[in-house]
Amino acid sequence: MDSKFRYSNLASFASKDDNFLGRKYPYSSSKYRGEYQRDRDRIIHCNSFRRLKFKTQVFVYYEGDHFRTRLTHSLEVSQIARSVARCLSLNEDLSEALSLAHDLGHTPFGHAGEDALANCLNNDFFDHNIQSLRILLLLEDTYDQHSGLNLSINCIDGLLKHNGHVVNSDAYKNQLPEIFNYNLNFLQNGSLEAQISSLSDDIAYNCHDIDDGLRANFFRINELMEIDFFNTLFGKNYNSKPSTFVRNLLNILVTDLIETSMENIKKNNIKSIEEVYKNNSILIDFSKDVKNGLNQIKEFLKVKMYNHPSVTKWNLKSEEIIISLFNFFKNHYDKIPRKNNKYSKERNIADYISGMTDKYALNIYNNLN
């Protein structure tokens, strides 16, 4: 099936063949797959994606079989993104690819591991969003002809702007100067598919962190009902299974995102992807009430879950593990299996450690002494 036919039913402002930006390295078109399907498939089949199954979302892998990992989180984000993109006649394949790739750069042990590795690098910076791009452009070693996965420039632009347009590009100068070879406009908005992926991430982690927090007995449904947003939606006497509550919340958030975004696109009279890039506002968005509600949810989870004593205790231990690994490899640099001579010793160590699973990092740490 010709990809032009495959993407012919999309909106005029969607990412499709007539605004496809190509790839850095020479390639041949696929007979049966669209370009963003190829991006998605390359991401799913890479080693970094498989390693997400043993990377912490909130709980370490051995704490329970049903808690989310970075892998299951990414899958949930991608399915939300596909649903939203389909309703808005946007490119589901690109939204899915961006969603599956957005957390590839996460270190072992979640944000605590990221903070520890950033501290080890001092002024050289470490950011998991930039690291995701390092993996996709430099570190994945799949092809004979080039490093990285040779993703579409549209996909790279979407990942670059996962959290909106880039106000400060200085962080990329040390971490990923290669990004400047793609002639991307850092100050323009990303595609609507990129904006969908970003907010699908918000929906997924707020919903599944509530689910995991309830599973861990960090809080109960009646405590959630004390949040004004939930009290208004469900009433104080809500009494259903946690899975039903999370499913209802997910539906409310996705519906609001679709309907508010439709209204924004219509109100701004968006007709082309160029108008998306140049628009000063974010077009894919929640309503004001839902944004206020999400802020209340995040504050609740911060207090009840992310700052829970058992979580903070492990965070301190995980920081100790990352710092110990970093210092070990500084003194045993020969043990780093693959090095990029364009980058510093410290950056190569950070690449190696950030690519580890929780399981692998723990195994090395336990054998240091």
C-alpha cells in the first residue's frame, strides 16, 4: 500500500507525506509501511526500548509484578496518544513513535537516578529527554552504514520539543551538539502529534500512579475524594473498585483533551502544519478546570506517594548506587564497553550508566566490593 494513500485521510495540518522532512542518511522507501510506521518499528526493535522493562517508574522491579515500569508506562502513553490522534485526524503512527521513544533516556531508578547522575557530571548537565535523543541519534548501534536509528526529522523534532519549544538550547551544546545539524527551529512549536504525545504522558502517569499508589496502600479512595477535582466529579461517597475509578478518570481526561484541542484548532483557524509550528499557543491542551484538577492530583501524589518514606528511602539508596558506579568507572574507564571519542570520559560513563536497567546496575553495585 502506498504511504501516500495510507495518510491521505488525515487533516491538512497533520504530519504526512507532503510535509515529511526526510532522514539524515540515505534510505529507500518502504513498499508497505508509511515513514512514521518505520520510525515506530525501529524504536520498538531497539535494545534501549527493551531495557525499559527493568527501569523504575516509581517502584523498583522487584517490589511487585503489577506496578508500572518505564516500558508499561510508555505503552500506556502510546495508546492514549493513538486514541487522541485518531479523533483529531492526525498521524497516529507519529504520535505512537514519539510516545514509545520519549523515556528511552531515563536512568536506572527513575528521577532519583537522573538527579544523582546529573550531580556526578557537575556543570556538564544530564537530562533524560536529551539522553533519549542521544540514544536515537548516536548510541543505538543497529545499522552498518551509520550510528543511531536514522529516524525521520519530523520524529526528531517532536522528541526535541516533547515539553514544548526549546527556550534554552545551551544544554544541547555539551550533551548533543549533533542536533544542530538538523536545522530545526528550537523556538517554534512541535507538531500536533508531538503535543499529543506530551500530554498523553501526563494523563498516563497521573492515572497509573494513582492506581499503583492504591495498590501499594499509600492512600485510599476516600482520601482521593478529598481532592476538590474528584469531589466535584464523583462526590465524597464514591465507592467503586480502584480500577473502575482509574478507568473513569482516564476517560474524563482523554475526552477533555480531545474536545478542548478540537476547539483550539478551530478557534485558531489552523489549516496547515506550518501554521501549527508558527502558532504562539499550544493547541493540544486541557480545559482550565481539568488543568487545575491535574495540578491538585500532582500535589496529592507528591505528598502521598513520591515523598512516601518507603519511596524516599529507596531514592537515597539509588543515589548512592549511581554515585558509586560513576566513581568506579572513572577509576576503571577501560571497563566501559563502547566509547565515543568526540565526547568526554564523564559523558561516556554517563551514557553507559544511564543505559543500565535497575537490575544490571544493582548487580554491578553489589559486586563492587
